[in-house]
Amino acid sequence: MIRALLTLALLCWGAQASWAFDLPALYHVIDVADDDVLNVRAQPDAQSTIIGTLLHNEAGVEVMALSDDGKWGLVNVGENAGWAAIRFLQHSGAPSRPLRAECGGTEPFWNLSLGTTHVFRAPETGPQPYQPTAELGSPNSTNSLAVLGQGPNGQMIATVDARACSDGMSDRNYGLSIGLVLTGEDGARYLTGCCSLSP
């Protein structure tokens, strides 16, 4: 059944279909003095409480949303999310293909690294590598991507969507959600979680 679904997906979705969105995106800090930091505030307001900082040359800063006036970007610092002045952040370019991201979920806890090799980790299984077989954009949505992989004992099918996501256990924010199907000798399992872009 899973094999049939994969075949249908490959027929219906063109591998060259576009996948593009404005946010989330990776930025890097600019125009901050070497001996200074970029403050991250609780609200998109210069008078709001500082909850963290970014280094003067920090790269790989994931911006998940902009304030209504476009002057602030929502970023994560530690286990919290806050706002940094967007005039000190420069867009680092479109997400790389294949997609590089760190994904995970809670209860049950699991982690998936997406990249040149996809690696699934869970307390009960340990690392499970999957070789990428396809990365497909949807013809009717530029905010959704399917990622397929083949492992020694089964297949991996993930759908990654650009939309707000919460892990339910921290105050961090995420700009990507994931639905993950893993097949193997013991059958299939379905997991959901959130992702962050990787540099």
C-alpha cells in the first residue's frame, strides 16, 4: 500500500514543482559593533523587556515571522521566542535544496535531521539513516514539501509545511510543521512535530 502511494505521489507531483516561502528564513546579524550585541525583546517594541541577545556576527538566525509594521523579526533564544530589530538582520538567501532542517516531536520524543542523509532518532530505536529518494513540491501550494527516503528496513515519508508550530513543552516558536510516516518490519507509524531550518 505504501509503495503504491509513493508511486502515485511521484506521478502526481512534479519533482521540479516550486517550493518557496518568505518565512521562516535564515538571517545573519549586521551593523552591530564588535563589542555589542543585538537585543531580543519580549515584544516588538524598543522599550520591551530584553529576554536574550544575539552576537554581533551571529549567523543562522531563523526568523519565523515579522511584526505588523515589518520592523521586528520573531526569533528563538534559548527556550524562549522574542523579537529582534530587523534592520540589524540580513536575509541569508533561500532555503537550500535538499532541505536542511532539524525536526522533532514530544510524547513520544523523537528527532529527525533532514539533509544529504536523513537521520531519525528515538530513545527506543537509536539513529536510523534514510537515503533521500525524492523531494517534491506541491503544484497547488508553495508552502508545502514532501521529503522521501529509503532506509535499510523501511521508508520515510515526510510532509513539511511552512506554518506556525509549537512543541507544546517550551516557549520556543517554529515556522515549519512536519507530518512523518515511517514504515518497517513492525508496520507503519505516524508522528507529528515542528522543524527549524539548518544553515
